[in-house]
Amino acid sequence: MTKRRRTRQLSPEERRLWSHVARNVRPMKGKVLPPEPEHEPETGTATAPAPQVLATAPAPLPPPPKKPSLPPLAPVERKTLQALRRGRKDVDSVIDLHGMRQEEAHFALIGFLHRAQNTGHSLVLVITGKGGSAVNNGLFDERGVLRRMVPHWLRLPDLRSLVIGFEEASPQHGGSGALYVRLRRGRGAG
């Protein structure tokens, strides 16, 4: 004699609860979500009430707030570059970083850019040096560390609130050993 497995039908409340839970998960590959059950009016039949714990499903968590995306860096305008090369326009301020260690140069650059923006400057010159005059003391010595690192620092989120863009300087301002940096308007600057 085989035993028949007894199956119980879900109550309307249990079907609604299951449907709510199923809607908040991604179905497995090849499966579809169950249809939303029709809301059935409650009848006067004596059914056992569903436990309170099952009746209140946790609300789905809201997605984490997105950080505002940073605008892309923009190159210095062609007209501005031409005016700088021809001597018709000057940079507003200059900082010379070459000869400094990385950490010292990084802090000096951050302070300089903040001061320049607060002063209302829009175009500054950052001299990194070309790195060709370093003495090679060991196998792993690098030349031009600041020349390589300053563009990286200018792209970091903490300086993007200050920097619109940057470009290699013209030869009379240092060429590949310097950068023109365009600054955003400061809040206090008019």
C-alpha cells in the first residue's frame, strides 16, 4: 500500500505573501515569476489566521545613493593655448614642484590649487621638471616621477572639484616638464 502525500493548498494570504517575496528576487535561468494572485474577498469560513511573522514581509532595501559622477576633464582651449604660446596671455600663477619628494609635492600642489581657486585664478602653471637630471643611484631609480604623478593627481576625485582640465605647457613655459591647469571658479570668486 502506497501512502499518498497529502498536499495542502495555500491560503490567499499565503499566496499574496509568496508572490511578494518572489517579486523581490531574480528568477533562476529558464524560470518565470509566478503570476500575481487575484485579491480574493475573505469569506466567513473558519481558517486559521496566518502567523503575524509571515504576514509582514520585510520591505526591500532601497538602493544605495549614487555618488554624483565627476565631469570629464576638458583640454585647455586652442585659443588660450595659442595666446599663451604667442605671449598674448599669461598664466595667473606658477608653482615649481621639481626637486620635491612625492608626498611634499602632492601636498604643495593641493594647497596651491586651493589658494589659486580662492584667489579667482583660472589658469595656472605647474612645473614638474622633466626628470632627466636625476642621478641614477640604483637599479630601480625612476626619473621624472613628478612628471608622471602630477597628471595622475589632477585626475583624482579630491582635485576634480578644482580642476577643469590640463595640458602640456608650451616650450617657453617648460614644455613637457610643466602643465597648464585650468581651474573651476571658486565659490567666492566673481
